[in-house]
Amino acid sequence: MAQVAVARLEDLRRKQSVKFKFRREGISREGFVALYKDEVVVYENVCRHIPISIDYGDNRFFTPDGEHIICQTHGAMYEPKTGLCVRGPCEGASLFKVPFEVRNEVVWVETES
């Protein structure tokens, strides 16, 4: 496994979330990194109800109040810190976490070479 830089904390403070590409199991996937109450969270951008992106391609992942990650297609709501679906058709399922670390104000994720 390799690591790739996907966002600076400064970017997340301005934009709240940033999308990125990574590889797992030989497949290119899309992920997003977000700042939730000053904590970094990183997930694959795939709803657990049906395999579509959570955002509409517009980089909006949170409810208007900023308390939940929300699937723009059908409204499934996820806890940002755990990825657990707490409301909607996939209640009880969790988003796929992407392993990451923060070094020198930069978020790095694991990806296949």
C-alpha cells in the first residue's frame, strides 16, 4: 500500500470537504475527506443503500445544519464520526472508511500503487 496526499487541513477549513480518487482491490474509487467539528473523517463516496455517489458531483455531503452526512439521492443520513446510517433505507449499515493519517497539516490516504 502506498499513501497519497488528498487535502490540506486549510482547504478543509474553507470547503469542509474534498473529493479524491484512490485504488482498492484493483479498482479506481472515489472518496471524500471532510472536516466535522474540527475532526477529519474519510469515506468512500458510495451510499450503502444503492451503489451511487453520496453527493450529486457537487461536493455537498452534509445536511444544512452540518450534523449528518446525507445521500443527495434518497436522504439516507449518516453519523459523520462513525459513518453509521441512522435514518433512511440503509439504517444500520455504515459507510466504507478509508484509512488515513494527518501529517504536517495534510491528509494522506492509503491506496494501491
